[in-house]
Amino acid sequence: MKKAKNSKIAHWSDKLAVESEPNLTTAQLMLFYHDLKPVEPLRRQWGAWNFVGFWVANSFNINT
């Protein structure tokens, strides 16, 4: 068994492994993406005026 752990296949398998959230089913893992998760409250930096400013700036877009 030690030989398999030290093999090149095991080495590259570990390098290519993707981190995933614990306790999710396979179907849920297919839908999960870290960038789409809501930002934790402690890391949120935008306030109400930031959203108002973004909305005003976005309203000047010719496509809308």
C-alpha cells in the first residue's frame, strides 16, 4: 500500500484534487462554486450608498 501512495499517479492525483465543501451530495457539488457563495458578514464592505452609487452609474448604460 505504501508503494501506491508514493507512486506518480498518486502524486498527480493529489495535485489535481479539487477542494469541496463537506456534507454535500454529488448533485450539490455540481452546483457549488466558491465565488457564488454569499460573502460572510465580517467580509462585507459595501453599504447602502455603495449600492445606490452602483445603481446610478449602471443606469447610464446605453444598453439599458
